[in-house]
Amino acid sequence: MQGQFWELVKPKQSKPPRRILCTVEEADFVQKLGRTRRRSAQERARFLLGKYNEVLAILQTKEDSAPKGKVVSAIAADWYLALKSLGKEKSLTIYQTSIKIYIDAAGDHDVAVFKTSHGLAFLDSLSSRANYRGGQLSVATQRKHIRTVQAMFNWAAKRRLIDRPIYLERPAAVQRDPAAFDLQELTTLKKHLEGKLAATPTHHIQSVEVKTYYRAFILAFFTMLRVGAVWSLSLKQIDLEKRRVLIKSDPELGWNPKKLKETEKPISSGLLEFLADDIAGRSPEERYYLDNGSGSLAVKLPTLSRAFGRLWAEAGIELNGRQPFHGIRKGVLSELAAKGATDVELQDAADHDSIETTRRHYITKKRGTQSALFESIEWSDLDNS
């Protein structure tokens, strides 16, 4: 049975909010001393009035406690502080751009009076907005900005900074196969790096640079780690005896794994052979996997990503929208899918929270344990392609 709460009607609202009070059986019958009897009309009216007042008190408490008058910029400021506490300062600039586009289009309005027209104004602004080349923003970029603003509204709703969920319209996503490098292309890059290593004298300053990129490529290929995890990895996090690589935060570098999720990656037989030889030849001063030989990192994180863009070009392979480093991870996951790995195994290997992320962005070909899955990655995949 429902009650109509006229006390909560707001200006320009024609109908009162409705809420369930109880079931029909609860209103009609009462249990006492193990027996059930029908309520009289007067008892039934008193019971329903009591239920009505209980629900009304709950609704009024919620309405009174929900903060009012929060504008978008104020919500955004609270969100930024929360993101900083989670170690996501590097993403703030991107998020701030999305919020600014929203406010410019829809205004810095009170979120309590959000209307569909606000979201449509944001969408219209994105669809007509020029990118840095003067062309139209791609649908993917538009959706990225909308996801950012939606994430902020979702965060605020969960913490009751706004009193109701807000949903933004998105343009339909263009369905494409994930952009990844295939084994032949990965083999070409490996041979290119090995050629550079052979052609560079050991004492030459470029020797450390080329060795760094080769190490990064090999680890990315055998573990499918993200670029930040490869870059920040210390030698202490590589356990050859237990055959595992530990991925965790590094306060000294100010780096954190995605969503602060620490994880372990198995070391396959192929990777074990490479790491054993590589680590055995290092100096005692070295601390990082991508060390410069004296205890410091050989390259900065942004430089590492950009360098692979240059390396692909040197190897004669066009990116065609593929990410220079992340595309390696996508390529290996795609090949594992082709070898028969299940979606759940691939999700585990990629450390994705959602299996839909794996399916939508990482599996380009149709198609145990994670350790068994990693064992299927072999040197022959690169050498025989």
C-alpha cells in the first residue's frame, strides 16, 4: 500500500511523491500471541496513519540533511581534493578541462536543479567544439569528457553531496576492433631493438638508453604490465626464486598503480631466463629495473612512452591510432585470446575490474590459472612470426 505525501510537494510539482507504507496483509491483519486476526476499520486506519508518519519522518530527515545550493564548481572542488588524496594528481588537469567545458556550456548551476537541458547543452558544445588541429572532436573524445563529468556526479551522489543521481546523455560509441600490434609487428620491433643494441658500443651513452627500451619491451611483452608499472619497478620487486613480479606504490617516485591496486605477476619460463641473465650482469648500485647503472631511473615516465612512438617509426611501422606502449599489452592479450584464453583469464591477466573492459578494448581476435596462461607466452612467438 502506498501513501501520497502532500507535505513534500515542491513548487510547480503537480503530483505528490509516493512511497510504499506496507503490504495489504500487514494493513488488514494483526498477529498477537501466535494468532492472526483481522483488524477493525478503526485499527486499520490507526495502523496506516502510524506507518504514514514513520515514512514521512524518514523522508523529511533525508530532505533536511541533504546539502542544498551546491553549484557544479563547488562539487568539482570537493572531487579534486578527493582525487588528490588518492594520488591522482596527474589526472586532474584532464578532469579540470572536462569540467570547464561543462560549466562553459551549461553554466555553473545549482546541481539540485539539474535539468536534461544542462546535459544536452554540454553534449551540443562537445559536438561543435574544435580540437587542437581545428577539426571536430572525435566521438571517443566527446565520450571521454562526458565520462569525466559523469564520474564527478556519481561521486557526489554516493556521498550525498547531491540529493539525487544525475545522468548525462552520451553519443553512441563507434564500434571498432581494439587497436593493437600483432605478433609480426612486435617481432619487427624486437629485432629493431636488438639491432640497435648490437650496433651501439657498450661504453656509449646511448647504450643505456637502448638497453632501457629493450628491457621495457621484454617485460611489457611477457607480463602485459602498464607503462607506469614497468617504469617504476624496483629490482627488489622481482623475485626470481618465487617467480613473481610485485607491483606496488612507490612513494619516492610518487607513483601508484591504477586504482591503488597492488598485484603480482607470474614470471614465465621465457621471462625467467631473460631476467636471470639481465639481473646477474647489473652493478650493486642499481635499484630499478630501468636503472641507469648508478641507482637512478634511466628515463622519465613521459619520455618512455614517447620513445616507443619513435621506435615504432624507426622500425617502419605506423601507429595508425595505436598507443606506442599500451599497444604492446593489447597485442599480447589479443594473441592470448586467439590461443584460446577465456575472457575471465584475460581479465585477470590485464587486472581489469570489469570484464567488459577486457572484451571491448583488448580482444581483437576470437578465440587454468594465470600462471599457466603466462607460460603460454614464449620467445618463439616473437622469433617465428
